[in-house]
Amino acid sequence: MSMKPPYYAVIFTSVRTEIKEGYDEMAQLMVELAQQQEGFISVESARNEIGITVSYWKDLESIRKWKQNMDHLVAQKKGRESWYQSYTTRICLVEREYGFEKQ
């Protein structure tokens, strides 16, 4: 990650419906659009029974602007109507990070 703490993490956990049409394309578009937003740092995502996407942001204002992005609002509406059985969004302040990488 290109930024040292503190920064923010938006954790989006979801359970999908059986409807798949258009989902992968929209998900890719949202990643591409988020990467263009001021304050965006990075994103990580995984899906099995539940999906978990964590996006990292410089500050709360950047997160607020992304939530109100017009294309993102369209995706949110489509998600509620078709793609998601349920979801939860959590916004967290990352105060510390550490890791390991095998050489």
C-alpha cells in the first residue's frame, strides 16, 4: 500500500442473489472509477459464500464523495434490486498496519 496510517478502510461484505447478469462488468467498472477518485488508495476483494471488498481511502471526505458518485449510485441501486441478498458497509480508521512477505 502506498500510504502510511492513519487512513480509512471501507469494508463491504455481501451475500449475492442468483442473478449474475451484468454483475462482473459493473464490479470492474466500479473498481476503475474508484481508482480515479481523489483520496483512493487501493482495493482488495474476495468472494466465496460471502463477498468481501475492502477499499482504502485517505480520509472520510473522499469516502463521502465516492458514495455520492453518480455511477456508483446507479450500481448501488442495481445491487439492491438484483445482485445482493444482503450487504453491510463498515468504515474504519486504520491506525496501524504490519505484514510479512516471503523473499
